[in-house]
Amino acid sequence: MFKISTFLPWTSLPYLILFFFSLPIIIVLSSLLGDWSENWIHLYNYVLFDYISSSIYLVLGVSILVLVIGTITAWLICSYEFHGKRFFEWALILPLSIPPYILAYTFTGLFDSYGTANNLIRVIFNLDTSFILFPNVRNTLGAIVVFAFTLYPYVYLVSRSAFLNQSQSMLEAGRMLGLNKVQIFYKLGLPIIRPGLIGGLMLVIMETLSDFGAVDHFAVQTFTTGIFRTWYGMYDLSTAMQLASLLLLFVGLIFIFERISRKKAKYTSNTSTFRPPKINQLSGIKSCAASLICFIPIFIGFLLPVSELTIWAFQYNLDFFNHKFITTMTNTISLAIIAAILCAFFALLINFSIRLKKNTLSVTSNSLLSMGYAVPGLILAVGIVQLFAWLDKLIFYDTRIILTGSLAGLVFAYVIKSYALANSTFESGFERISRSIDDSAKTLNSGGLNLLRRVHFPLLKTSFLTSILLVTSEVVKELPATLILRPFNFDTLAVSTYIYAAEERMIQASAPAIAIVITGLIPIIILTKMIRSSRPTDR
């Protein structure tokens, strides 16, 4: 009898999926070989260098601030005992549930000239309406603050993990050399965590470069705003693709730098002499200061925007759960679940194929697939639109638009962007399955799909569910790709929030924004459980 496993190309699966995932990116890069229009000349002469300088300034500012916030809070959590430490330990990752564009909208509502904060000051002190205490936040500095206080958890998480793995003997050696606590942190602590720190910072940079909602709201001229305006303002897809390709090359250079930096920053420790770091007790003013340092990022990045959104939502109470909101919510969750199931399905099959026949090429292909998270959604959208337009012409000779502007393109973008989340979950899941189980199954003539269905999948149900939850929460927050690829009159929570905010209807924007935050709390809950299980006292 002919088995499915005999003709199903398990070993070629990573390469086939990589090919399809790469098509939008290849199309974008191919635009560099095309003609350069008059619009491109205009952009080159007047705004291109503004895009470059603003993007670099934004990335540098955000990088410095997240490094300061992430490393200092992680050092305090791992090295000291103080008031509220158990709360701060997991609460410091709560800002991950807030997309930067939502924090940008709430900041505007709070600190604009006639925002909540300035109005409150005027009422309390009976001041004239012309009095403005808080400065204008709609600028590059405001954008840096927004990105830093929503993205610092990436650095905090990797720094915390690295600090927990430091040996107490190393710290004692530093004290014997006459180093104080600050010097130990700067000269010993930071160099040890450098490899992980680079990885966390890479995620921050990618998120910053790919954002559209926050920089557009703050009127910061970056590549993403330039691509969007070139396409929708000049109606020039070709030039938009060329701008997107330049941004993609910039992202590629950052990737190369990250890989080189990691290789040069390898540190090892003698596991035989490893001792968990000693936790020092802080009291009095020092304890209060440590608590305050940990509380500020949580307050700015989570408590403040959530409080403001809640107040707005109650002002909007009668129409909060109207028909439009329910429809938008249904659209978002449906798309997110579809994309999540596809991501989980692909990740499961690819990791299974690698387990059957592991080689350098298959592992590399899977790593390249996971790099899709680093590709800005706007770039993917540009490539997918061009790809689907070509397919429409190829398949439908009467120039009908079937694929272009359909939900298929949107789901395709979501899967490429979110595959890395599902893949990391299944990679760790397969590592926990002993090879002896595979050998036992082979003796029973159970291979291919039967091995996956009867042996591996029952052991990977938790990984499957976790990947779906993680991808769902990530898809719900995606804005740039959704804005471009969504069908006409098809709104998601992110798009609805963006439209309301663009029209300065902040109260109406609160409903979809809160729904996004609640969904974004899903990975926070998962990470919280992981953090609690990794406490030194629990080992």
C-alpha cells in the first residue's frame, strides 16, 4: 500500500515555504532595478535625507533609553530585595501589551495644549486657558519616549535572564578587586549580558523602524510614513516600493551588525563553580528609591494609558459595545485566529520535517523564515500588493481584481510577520521530546504523518495552544500592513483606533484600544508564569 509519507516532501518543506514567504520581499528589492521616476527625484531632493536622519535619530534615542530602563530595572530585580519586588518582577513586562501607537494617542490626549493634564492644572489653580504647563509631545522626542516605555520589556527580559545566570563568585571577585556596586554593574554585569542585550535591542529597533501609527500621529518623518504617503499621496506604487527596498536594506545591515556583535560578545562561565547571585536586602530610602525606579516605567508605559483609556471609555459608555464595535472585534479575532492556526500548522510541519532529517540547510531555512518578524509590515504590504496584482493578471485575463484587496493578502502578511512566535514555541516543544520515542515508533512502523499525528502532536498540544495565543495577540496589534491590505470597508481594532485618533476622536478610539490591550495581555500572562518559575528561590 502506498503511504502518504512516501510522496509528501517532508525534507523539502522548509525550502518550499521559505520560497513563498520570500516572494514579497524579492519583489520589493527588484524595484531597485526598475526605472526611477520624477517622484523619486523629488523625494531624493527634498525629503529622503529627512527620512534617513529622523529614522536614525529615533532609533538611537529609543535604543539609549530602553537600555537604561531595561538594564537598571533588571539589575535591581535580580540583585536586591526591596518593597514590592515580587510585583515589579512581572509587572515590568506589562507595557508589552500596549502598542506604541496607543500610547502615542493617550499621550496626546493627556499632554496636548488642551489635554487632560493641562486642563486639570488650569482648573486646580484657576488659571487662564492660555496657560500650558506640559510641552508639545507631537515631535521626535515624544516619539522616543513612547517607543522606549512600550518596548523596554524586550531588554528587561533578556537582561533579567542574563543577570540570574551570573555566578556569585564573579561578583565576589569584583569586590576583592575593590569595585563598588556601581562599578560591578558597569564593568562586570553589563559585559556579561551583552550578547542577550544585543538580541533584545534588535527587537526594539525592528519594532521602532516598522511602526507607522505612532510616528504618523506625532508627525515624525520616517521611512514608513514616507512609503505610505508616496503610495497614497502620490499614487506611485513603484516609488513606494523603491523606498521600501531602501528601508529593507537598512534592516539587513542591522541584522548583519547584530550577528557580528553576538559572535564577538561570547562569554562563558565555569559551571562547576557556579553559584546563584546573592540577593542583598535594601531598606529605608534605598528600598523606596528602588521601588520608585521600577514603578515609573510601569506607570508611564501601562497604568497611565490604561487609566486614561478607561476614563474615555466610560465617557463613551452608551455606544461602547455598539454594532460597529462588535463587527470590528469579530473581524479582528477571526483574522487573528486564522493567521495563528496557519502559523502553528506551518511551524509544526517544518519543525517535524527538520526532526526527521536535520541538516544545515533546513535549519538555516527555518531561521530565515523566523526573520519575517523583522520585516516592517508596510514593506510586506507593498510586496504582497504587487505580487497579488501580478497573479490577478496571470490567472484572470479579463483584468478582474480577485486576489488584490482580498483577505488572503492580509492573512499572508500576518503569517510571515508572526511565524517566528509559533516557531520558537514548537522548537522548545520538540526539544523536550526524547529521541527514544521516535525510535520506538519506528519499530512499530509508525512514520511520517502517523508519527506526527499519533506520537508528537499529543505531546505538543500545549505548544500548539501557546503559539496560537501568542500569534493572536500579536496580529491584533498589527497596523501598517492592515491599513494597506484590508478590503474596502473592512476594519480591525487597530485600524479603527487609528482612524478615530487621526480624526482626534480620542473618546471613540478608547473602545478598540482597550480591546487591543486586553488581547495583548495574553502573552504577558504566559511570560508571567515563566518568570515565576525562573525565580532563584524556586530552583
